[in-house]
Amino acid sequence: MTGKKGWGLLAVWVAALMVGLWFYGDDKIVPFDPNFSLNRAAASDDFDHQFVDMLKSAGIQPGSLVHIQASTPCYCNTLSNIHQQALLSLLKNDGYQWVTLNIENIPALAPWVPTFPALAVIDMKGKLRYLGPYATGIGCFTGDDLVNDIAAMAKQTQPLGAVINSEAEGCYCPTQSQP
């Protein structure tokens, strides 16, 4: 009988753990672009150019991996550190440099980058290659790690244009108050 009790207690414990994770994860998965502001802006023909011009005004040079964050504390920003290190290790030999940009320094970017952490990849020619999150899923580590895909986009010799990843869901914090 003690064997059955032990297995029963284990089953109850596993079920409670799964329910707890489900409740925890339910409020931690948010859209990267909750109001579709980035999606709408990216539909403009000159979005890439405007975005890069704003970054240039902040001193961002071609060949930059731009980590976009806000001054607001956010645990999700901390979780992106492993993705940042992995991406830099994949691209530093290609001449890319790491730049951290606080969104408050360029307030005009806030509507286009509605959540953080976000990443913008500006290639060696000063063209936008990627704008979006590092990863998806709970804590940005249970879904897709986008680092290898982002590195491949940055290394393309004949890019078709920028990849704007506005439809992701994961651990992101708002750059400004959301209506």
C-alpha cells in the first residue's frame, strides 16, 4: 500500500507542478507588438531607412548589433543576456559590434519598438537586416531561440530586405505604457 501512496503523492506533486507552471506562464507570454504599431510602421516603403536614420542620429554605426532596452527594470531583459552573448560570438568575426541603446534616448523609436528586449541588426552597409526579439516562449527560453537565424540573416551577401519580427510571443516588457 505504501508503494501506491508514494506513486499517488508523486502524481499529485507532478500535477500541481504542471498547473503552477501553466498559471505562471499564462501571464508571462505577451505579444512582442501588442498594438501592431511595429507591424503598421514596417508596411511603409521607407521604414527601414527611417529606422536606420534614427539609429544613426544616436551614433549607431554600420555593423552594429543594437540591443534595445528601457530604463524600466525587466526580468525578461536579463534573460536575453545568453542570447546576446551567443549572437555576438557568432558575428564578432564578421566585424559586428555590440551596442546597447536605451529607448528613452530616442523617444521616436518607442512606437516602433513597443516592447523590450529587442534587437536591431544594422549590416556593414548600414542597412537594417533584422528588428525583433531574440527568442520566443516563456522566459524566452522555452520557445524558439532565434539567434542562429538572426546570425544567418546578418551574414547574407544578397539580402532581400529587413526581417521585421513583430508577431512573436514571449517574455517582453513594454517600452511605454500600453493603452
